Amino acid sequence: MFKKGFALIVMSCAFIFAFTGFSSTAFADDASIQNVKMFKFKTGDGQWDGSISSSRMFDVNIEVDAPHAATIQVRLCNANSGNCTPYKWLTLANRTEFLSMLPGTYYGDIVVRGFNQTSGTVTYRGGFDN
């Protein structure tokens, strides 16, 4: 009985770990995704910080290269509806991602919390149209 229960637990763990290895965060480094757009940005200038578009649902990974990256937040705003995602903090790798975005054109918006402004480069990677 103990052996069957233990084997079931081990197999369950192996199954869980096997499928969590296919995490959505891996898409940014997937060689099959070639869509990359880079933009220079400056916060506080009233301008959008780049744009991306897709004719189908897509995921996008955003990487920001700028001073004070730990205080940067990013959101995407739909050009047609004006609806925006909530702001997301960057991870320690200066990245964040938005999954299952509806088709359309989106503008990036980068803000800095705790500092007046900063500038740098933002890179969008994902399944959007070129």
C-alpha cells in the first residue's frame, strides 16, 4: 500500500513539473518568435513609449533598459478603445509580460515611481505582426 501511494505521489509530482516547464514566460526566448521592436523613450514627456499591433491574439514580453528600472511600471493601451491594462512592475531582469492580448494596436506607457523622469530603451518581443 505504501509503495503504491508513494509511487502515485512521485508520478503526480513528475507530471506537475513536466507541465510547469512549459511556462508562458519561455516565449520571449523562443527562437521561433522573431518579432522584436525597440523604441527609445523618455518618461514624463506626454508621448507613447512605442507601439505594437497584431491581427490575432498575442503575448508580449517587454524589457526596459533604463536607470531606476526597479521603480518602472509598464502598461499597454489599445489605440482604438482607449482601454489600458493595469500597470505592471518590472521583474529583477527588467522585464514584464502581457498575455493573451486581443487583436489590435497597442501603445506602450512607461512610468517611474519615486523619480521625476528617466529615459532609455524599451524592447517588445512577441507574437505581434511586424
